Amino acid sequence: MVSSFIFDTNVSNFIEELNKAFESRVRLGMMALLVVQEEIDFASLKESLQLSDGNLASHMQALEKLGYVEVRKQFIGRKPNTQYAATELGRSAFSAHLLSLEKLIKKMQS
């Protein structure tokens, strides 16, 4: 028997509420870390998510372009240090995305 939620048009409404910026598991992981921590440096983020430098940089640039992430570059001694922090807009967008996921799951369970 096929589940009835497949034919429920309301499910597509919930899917449309999801934020495309967080469809990537990498960006989802980045925002999850940034929302939990006040800020995180490039090396820690790279290690936590097991990403290459280029992959991390390109996904972070996409989030920064949307205004979801703030980037601060500095030198500690002679070594460059890049810190990332979620902006209020980013926190709000991520929370709304998670809420939409919860609604979708609840709809599919009912």
C-alpha cells in the first residue's frame, strides 16, 4: 500500500518553506556549528566537518554572500587567522529552516 502523504499537496507547501541555502549537508553542518558556538576559526571548522580548504571556503563564501555569516580575518603573531560567526539574519534563517523541517516531518507522520 502506498502512503497517503505522497499525494498530499500540503507536503509540497512544507518543502517550499525549506531554505535552499541549507540544502547542502556542508552548509547545514556549518550553520549548526556556528549557531551553537559564538564563533569558530577556519581550522576548527575544517576539522569538525572534514572538509578541504577549497570546499570550506566556497560554501562559506555562499553563506557570507547571503548575509548569514560574518567573516573576520586577522593575524595572530605572523599566522593568518579567519574567524566565522553566524549573523542574526543567519541564525533566524537557520531556525526557520529547522522549524520547516520539523513541520514537514510531523506532517508526514500524521
